[in-house]
Amino acid sequence: DNYKMMFLLQNLHRLNGKDVTSTANHVRFVNSRELASRVTAYWQKNYKSKAESPETVKAVEKEFVKSAVKQVKYGPNSLSDFTKWRVKMIATEFIASLL
């Protein structure tokens, strides 16, 4: 997937002979910031009250990540696979930051 490559390869500027600098920066920064904000809001709304301690956070981790992947949406449907991939990554990192 081109968007995954753009996100993971920080020095990628050309892909298939085209300049992708602007799109890559959007994917790395704007898209990621918006998804992180939405994942955090999803946690606050649906899970924060269930997870008051590290033990309870750990107990809801798998449910939260799976649910966030299904519920957190951003961007066009053509990017849904990339968005789900990023949401899973962001949700996992978010949980780790709480422990």
C-alpha cells in the first residue's frame, strides 16, 4: 500500500516516478494527528471510566484496540485499510502510554 510506504519511509520523496512529498507529509503529520485525536476522544468517551488503574487498562486493551479500529473513521473510504492500520498502531501506542 502506497500510504503505508509513505508513512514508514520518512525519506521517501518519489514513488512510481511522481513527487509524493506533499501527500507523504499529509499522511505522516496531518492524518496521524487527526487520528490520534480521534482515538483519544474515543477512549475518553467509551473507556476512561472503565479503566482507572493499570490493571483495568490492561484488561480492556484488546477490546479498546479492536473497537477503535472499527469505530474511528477519517478520510475517504479508499483509505480505509490504511486508516484501520494507523488506528490500530495509534491505539496500541496510546494504551502503552497509559501503563
